[in-house]
Amino acid sequence: MDIDILIKKIDMETFIKLNRELIGKQYWFLNADNPGELYGMLQDGLAVRIAVKETVIPNIELKFMKSDLDRISLREHMVVKTGKHIINISPLELQIAFKLYLGSDKDIEDAVYLYDIFSKYLDIVKLKQYMSILKVKGADYGIDV
Amino acid sequence: MGSMFDKKQNLAERLKFVHFYSQWVKSVPNEVWSKQQAEFINSLFENARNFHLDAKKYLKSINRR
């Protein structure tokens, strides 16, 4: 089980600060200990995983924004308020289209669940646009837009 | 010999459950479904130390997917 976190590219100095802060808060990086090595992975377009100290799951999969869809995710993010906290999430329309694109049974179930739950609030034009960019269809699963 | 497992039928049944569950979520107050989901997520954290793979094996397993 992981949570994907997408960020704009940061410089090495900022990443080292983030690394130190997370370690100070009892998290650890699963891929490597050396911040330089971790930063190199991020620069290579790979994800690094962060979990609570001495555990492996659940974990955060952290990566730098890379593709146009990543840019849309950040630019058109949605804001979720949970009590005192605020979390930015990628647009639901993009999440649904991307899950269909990934295409495993589990991904399709996730897409259908999001579509069912949020159908009243979705921007169908955007959903169609993202599905068209990713060349996916959802009619077989009830996502008929 | 053909597979005994009908993948398409399996997905259809699972999607039926997804529809059922999403209808249930929408039919009850937020406090009801969110309490169940919070219990599930909290139990994952409580059991995180019992996970059977170390980081190296875990990363290898997800990279194989």
C-alpha cells in the first residue's frame, strides 16, 4: 500500500533539508541512506519510498513531476479538507482516466469506485479530455462519457 | 487445457461489489463509512511492524510488477 506524492523538482540542498526533517520525524527512506543517491534517483525520474522508521508499508512514493499529465495533476489539483488538515490531490477526472490507463483489475475497480462516488461532481468534459489523451475507454465498466 | 478461471466474470463480480459498496457509502452518514475506513487504515499502521518483507525484498517485489 502506498501513497504517491508528486512534487516540482527541487534542488539538492532543499532535498537534503527535507531528508533531514523526515529522518528527524522518525521516517526513513527505503531505497538508500545516502541523500545524494536518493536525489540522483529522483533526477533520473525514479521514485523514492518513505515509511515510518522500522516499517516498510504503508509508504510514500515520492517523485518529481515529469510528464504533461504530472503538470496537469499539480496545476489543477483539488484541495481536500480533513478536519484541521489540508491535502492536495490530483484531479479526480485525471485519477479515473489514469486508473483506466493502468488497466489492472484493481485499477479498473478503483476507477469505477471513484466514478460512482463522485459522479455528481465530476467535470465530464475534463474526464473525456483526459480519457482521450490516454486513449482509454470506460463504457465496458459503466464509465460511459 | 483451457483455464478454469474466468477472468472476465471475476472482474464483473468484483465490479458488482464496487457498485454495491459505493451505493452503501453514499447511503450512510459520512461518520459511518469514514469510521470503518479509519479503523482499516489504523490497523495497517498497527500491524506495519509485522510485515513479512524487509525493504530490499519489498522493493524487489514491486519492481517486478
